[in-house]
Amino acid sequence: MEKTEIKERLKDLPSIDETLKSEEGRKWISLYPRRFVLKAVRKHIEDLRSAIIKGESTALDAASVSRGIECLITGYITPSLRAVINATGVVLHTNLGRAPLSEAALKSVVEISKGYSNLEYNLKEGKRGKRYAHLRELIKEITGAADATVVNNNAAAVLLALSSLAKGKEVIVSRGELVEIGGSFRVPDVMAQSGAVLREVGTTNKTHLRDYERAIGPETGLILKVHQSNYKITGFTSEVSVQELVALGANHNIPVMFDLGSGCLLDLRAHGVGTEPVVKEVVATGVDLVTFSGDKLLGGPQAGIAAGKPDIIEQMNQNPLARALRIDKMTLAALQATLFAYADEERAAKEIPTVRMLLEKPESIRQRAERLALKINKGNGTAIELIEDFSEAGGGSLPGVSLRTFCCSVRHSAITPNKMEERLRTGNPPVIARIREDALLLDARTIADDEVPVVAERLNEILIRPE
Ligand SMILES: *Cc1c(COP(=O)(O)O)cnc(C)c1O
């Protein structure tokens, strides 16, 4: 483009002031916060100016300019953290907020946090109380442990336990259990942070009781067992059971801790799902301490639960780190309501979304997938199929366990599955789906009943306008 031409085009650019005073501008200001309108107008005009200077073709008619500005405003007023629909079938999707909360948990959060609460107040005695004491009895009841405490998440529970029990001492761990969970929790790194010294024993695939036994010495502070969570060692393997470690620890007067990761409170095995022991059974082995997450198989808010011997729990509560890792009142409220549901297993299986989704029968999932398929517009190049597939528990829980499920498989002659996936993900509300080979899959396991029409509507919008 000629220099003079560029100059001419720059003259055609509307001014910020003109734009704000235009009919559209006044409408935006009446609808949206003024600062976002101003920011969008400035940015769009600036972008147009740069484009003109670079000689790029730009539409400067009023309608195009308005559309560009409105698009920016929409971006500014849309909160970054949003609710999404999980159509991946991964029940505990770490990227999608792990466990959705139960109605009772939500109700409790509202009730406890909209006003004041006895968070740190003992109502009976009329004096200061402890926040973690609220869940102590409930956790004792459910797990059979002699004492319990709660912190911000399971990583915090492990860090606090190691720091309280083994700072400056050695912690014996099998090489097969030095795992990394979700990229930021790595057993050796947490160990280093806690001030404890890692004493690795055995090999990746096989660790024997004698390996632990040989490592015990005057420096030993703790024997730690870690749930392998998101991976499984198969083939020529052996690990030492928690029962054997408890006996070994007792012989040498060394505490034994088991980081369970997921912490299953309801017997999923009885429903044919996985082989995970319930926390109560692990506690019954006499292990000194177990730790587990609040938002994995338990199906509650992000939290870390530590259950074990009273002297150990006391040491953890007294540790200055406990203050930095403490649980907040909203989490406490949600966790309390979630744990309450476990007092009755049938209630837990019905009311806690995570447990309900894990236990839902394929036939019932199929019916929801069918309802979804019926709402999707056929023809016009669209091919819908109901297919049987497998979903995962996710969140490092139940590795290797495949859950039979049903999906709506969607194909369109003019839109690739990748394009469909992207448009579902970037629309409103975002729908996260998975892709297999040449089709988009919507796994009905994690789509709630009331989300079925929303998913169908979002998909129909896309199928009607292939672009
Ligand atoms: C998930 C997991 C953790 C971390 O728990 P968060 O609640 O995510 O902090 C620690 N240890 C094991 C074995 C786990 O599976």
C-alpha cells in the first residue's frame, strides 16, 4: 500500500471519543462497566491502526468496528473461572476441578459462610475452640481411627506428617513407590521440603520386607508406604503389605504411615469396581497414620485428611506448619456434609456425585446417552451413533480400572471431530468432549441429567453452521 493511501485510511479510523458517544457506545456503557467499554474501544482502534500501518486489509465500516469492540467487551466481562460440562467420562478430572460437590455440601457451604459460625469457638464452654476439631469425631467414626485432623489437601497432609514425625531423620520408602502425582506432587520432593531424609529401598519392581529391615537404624524416623495411584506395576513384581510393615515398625518402635492418595470410604469392590480397600480396613491393620484426599474417591472438596494415633495427630496439630496448611471454613463445611453422607453407605452412593457416577450401571448411562442422541438434529451431513466404550475414574484413582459406559458418537461430513471439539470447548457453556479416531465422543457417564439438553443445544448450533 502506498504511504498516501495508508494516511487516507488512518483518517477513516473512528476516534475513541466518537465511538463512545455513538449510539452503540452509549448502549455499551449502559450495559457494561465503563472501564471495560473504554478498554475495548481503545484496544480495537489501536489494533485497527496497527493493521492499517502494516498494510493489512481491514474493514472500517461501523458495523464491523462495533462487532470487533463488542467481542472484546464480551471477553473482558466473562470470568476466567467458569462452570463447564464434562463429557469426557473421566469422573475425577484433575483439570476440570476433580469432584463435583453434593447438594448437601453446597447447602452447608452457603449456610456456614454467609454469616458467622463457631469455626474456632467452643459453644459449650464459651471459649476458643479448634477448627479441625469439628470433623474429628466424624472421621474417627467412619475410619475407625483413634484421632484425626484435616488440612488444605493431601499433599499438605503428607508434608505436615513428614515434617512432624521425621524432620532430620530418615524415612524408608520403597523405590516402587517414589511416585509423581499430577506433575507437582513428587514423593522425593515433598520429602526434601519436609526436612526428612529419603532412604530408598528395594527396586522399581520388587521390594522385600528384608530391604526395609536392613535399612532400619538409629536415624530411622518413619516407614512410609505410598499408594502408586496413577500407575500400576505389573509382571515380575512384589511389594510389602502394610500389615507386614506394621509388624516390622512395632518390632523396632518406628511409626508406619500410609499415604493412600484417594482414600476410598465406601466399598467399591462390593459393586464390582476395582480392588481398592476401604480406609477403615487399612486403619484396622494398626498403621500409625493414613492420609488421603478430600476430592478424589471421597467426592468432597479439596482437602487432606490424616487419621491415626492420637500422639501423632497431636504432633501434626502442634507443628507451626499446620497454620500455613490449614483448611478454610467453606471447605470444612463442604467436607463435613460430604462425610455425614458416609454414615449411611446407601445415602453416600446416591447423594455424592463422584460415587454415584462411578457406580452408575451401564444400562442407566445408556438411557441418558439415548436421550442425548434423540435431541441432536439428524441429517444435513450429521451421523449419530450410540456406542459402548469405557470411562476412567481419573484423578490417579483406580488405575487400570475401566468402567463400561455409553457415548454419543457424532460425525459430520463438513466438520472434523477436532473442529467440533474446539467449538464445543470454546463456546458457552464450554463442553469438554473426547475424540476417538474419526468421531467426537460425548460420554454420558459424566453428563448430568439436566445438562443433556444443554449439550444437545450447543452441538446443534455447531452442526447447523459448519463454517
Ligand atoms: C493425589 C495424591 C496426593 C496428592 O493429593 P492432593 O489432595 O491432590 O494434594 C498425594 N499422594 C498420593 C498417593 C496421591 O494419590
